[in-house]
Amino acid sequence: MKTSDLALIAAAAIAAALSIATAANTGMSEARMREHIRYLASDELGGRAPGSRGEDLAVTYLTEQLKAVGCAPGNPDGSFTQTVPLYGFTVTNAPTLTVNRMDGGSREFASGSEFVGWTMRQTTSSAVEDAELVFVGYGVDAPEYNWNDYRDTEVAGKIVVILVNDPPLEDASMFGGRAMTYYGRWTYKYEAAAEKGALGAIIVHNTQDAGYPWAVVENSWSGEQFDVVRADEGAGRCALESWITEDAARELFAMADRDFDAEKAAAATATFRAYPLGLRASARIENAAHTIESRNAVARVEGSDPVLRNEIVVFTAHWDHLGIGKPADGDSIYNGALDNATGVSGVMEIAARFAEEKKSLKRSALFVFTTGEESGLLGATHYVENPLYPLTHTVAVINVDGLNVWGRTSDMVVVGYGQSDLDQLLRDVIAAMDRTIAPDSEPEKGYYYRSDHFPFARAGVPALYADSGVEFRERPQGWGMERRREYVAQRYHKPQDEYSEAWDLSGALEDMEALFQVGYALASTDRVAQWSEKSEFRRVREDMMRGSK
């Protein structure tokens, strides 16, 4: 199909969706959204940790509400859930990192304030004893960029020290320029270290480069953690995965008679070579562990076309949060109101809109409320590895992770802008609403790799991850970014992320209407979403579709 034909189809679908929206005044209920958020973020649900009573309450609530608005069960077995087996573990011994100089001097880095450590090996005890420390710069092996921080260096049985993010290069053709690539994500760095045979991995935290303060690291790894149940019991992972603060890293490098800032700068050059620090380190992890059966909540609105009804447009939002953890100001419940009770409420309203327009749909819509996002996109990963409907029949995924709670904006932000033609479709939709698309203002923070659309994208499914805008109507320029910065610094992954009756959800309603219209444009036509030519996921999709023929 020609691009011009796609544009005509999209324009017709958008016009139809706008007509529907005008007639029903969007059909979305702010009161209902507030009720969803108020309940999901209440203390009664205890922070919605997987495997907790909060999960039972949340999934039961979602099922009841989705039934009430006319959605059908999303699982072909006739249920509203998909079982997700998880391995749960809690670090019980407040691990420290002890670093020794060859001349006998030593330093113990404190648990929590300087060092956070764990193991993804599915065992009750894991230790590294007197292992050599090797600085591997950014810990990247990227053949397409002719960059390998591990070249000519043997790290088997050793602990690697790694800088967060991509190498900060001036050349925009390298590592996405200012935008983070997957090589900059902490998940990649642990994976790569394990593949190279490292016994342990330590990432140096930096607030600006990571995109969040040290408190987020400390809080995120306190309390119970989860991973998918693995056949090899995590034997392929490092015995130690950890973070240290940048101040702690400065001390560590000083113990090696090295200047941290100078070594960090050197690691961003093509001539960098990994090297041993002349230090040895030890750490021990003790776990209390068990397995649980968590759940994705899934609902479906069936299309009417006898052929296209077998294809689906997927919407995702994670219901889980951090549960009960380290107290802050006397409060230990991590309610996760904005993250992500708001996103769940938004996708539930989109589901209600699809149920209202069921008769005009050709394709089906699937709504997946995932578990384990906070522990590493686990529910989404499980779905992609065990799809309820073939990924070859999955037209697109649209993800919602946190809504705007401060009012109406004149823009929407697309995270990972330019990855697919879904960006243009959203642009057309909101142009009719007198709004514009703004590229991600912080692409260096890698938000594209940090939410539930990413497992779908990595598997080849075209993905849209749109965020709320930053230019607020009737507010001075910069006001929106101030709200975001305040949230990240004061509330994100903290007990302070609580629902407020003062929240203004008018902008969130507009954003959800826009995402509904994008989904409707796909579900009410035979339009096929496509990755852009430059996307690293385009070839994966092409191979997938070629193999299905």
C-alpha cells in the first residue's frame, strides 16, 4: 500500500474518531478516572507489589471494572488474566562492599547510603570473595559502532566497574547522538558483563546521566524484588549486580591512585582500553526467596471484520508498584499514584471508549495491564515470550506509563520520536485538537527502554510511547518541566507518590482521547503500522513477518 493511501485511510479514521469524540464529549469520565486512581493508590492496596494482597485487590478491581464497561476476557481461555510465574527475593543481610588495596589498606562501602547490591541468580546465597576490580569504561560492546570496551581484556571471574549511560560523544552518528541507546541502559550493562564472564558488576551512579537521584536506586532495590522464573535459575547472571554512588566511586578510584573525573573522560574516547584497578573486592548477598504466580490483567474488544478481527491493537499499562519498603517521614507504603495508577486509569478509559465503538471496529483491541514492570518489565516480557495472540497479528502496541496531573497542554511528547509512523499518526490526531508533537526533551535518559512497550518493540511490534506535554496552557514557559523535575526529585519511587484531590486531570483526558484515536485509526481500517527506516527494530519485524508467510 502506498504512503498516500495510508494517509487517506488514516485521515478518514481520524475524522471518524473526532466525530465520535465530539458527539460524546470524548466519552471519557474524569470522575471514573479519579475513582480508579484513588482506589489503586490507596493504602489498602499496600503499594501493589506482585504477589501481595494488593495484587489480588488490584487485579480483581480491574477485572470487575473492565467487565462493567463491556470488555470481554482477554485470554482465549475465557479469563481476564494471564499467569506470570515470578521468582521473588528479598536481600536480608544489608550487603556492604569491601575493597582492598594490594598494600593492605581497605575501605568498606556502606549498604544503602553508598552501595546497593543484589544477585539475579535464583539462590539464597551468593558471594564474591577477593575478586579483582577491572574498569571497563561504559561497558559497551557495539559492533555496529566499532566500539568494544571489553576488547583485549579478560574479565572472567572478576568484578567490572562500569559508567552509566552511553559514551558521551560529539559525533551524532554514534550511539544515537544525544539520545540514549539500549547500550546505555543499566540492564544492558549487567547482561553484557555476564556474557563476558564477569563474576560481578558495579555501575557508578550519576544523577544527571541516570535521570534519577540515588534515592531512586536505594528505594527501588529495597524490599522484595522479582524476576521471571528461569530454567537455568539465573546461572548465567553475575553473582553480584550493584550500584555505587559517584562519591564512593571517587574514593574507590583514589584507592587505585586514579582520578575518577580524568578516567571517566578517557572512557569516552575511541582509544580507551579497560584496565585492572589494582584493587580486590568482596561482597556477600543473602536472600529470602520464593516463587509466586502473579498476573497480567487482560481484556479484549472484538472487531467485526471476519478476517481483520484476528489482528489486534494492544494497549499496555502496568498495575504494579513497589509495595511496602524503606520508610520516609514515617510512611512505608509506596502508593504509586502517578506511577502508575494514573496510567492504568487512562487505559481503562480507552478500553471503555473501544467498547462503546465496538460495532465500527474491524480489528480487535487488547488491553494488557502488566505485572512486574518495576522489577524489569517482567509482565510485558512474559507476554511477548508467551503471547495470547500471535505477534505477527499484533499491529501495534501503545503504552501508557504515568499521566499528566497538572492541567491541559498544547503539546504531547513522543518518547523515542521517529521510531515508527505511529508518531505521524499521533501528530495528525492532535493537530486536529490544536496541539503539536514535541520530541523527547530528555532523550539522553533512555525512557524509551524503561517501560512496557519495549519488550514488544524488541520483538518487532511497532510501538508508540507518548507522554504528557510540557507546555501548559495559561502557564509560563518552563512551568511544566518544573513540575516534572519536582516529581522526580520528591515523589518518584517514594512514599510521597500519593493521590491528591487537587490534581487537574483535564490534560490527561485529552491525552487519552488522542491515544484512543490513534488506536481507533488502526482498529477501524486495514492500515499497518511500520517502523521507520532508521529504527533498529525494523529488520526484526520484517524477519518476523517473512517467517509467518
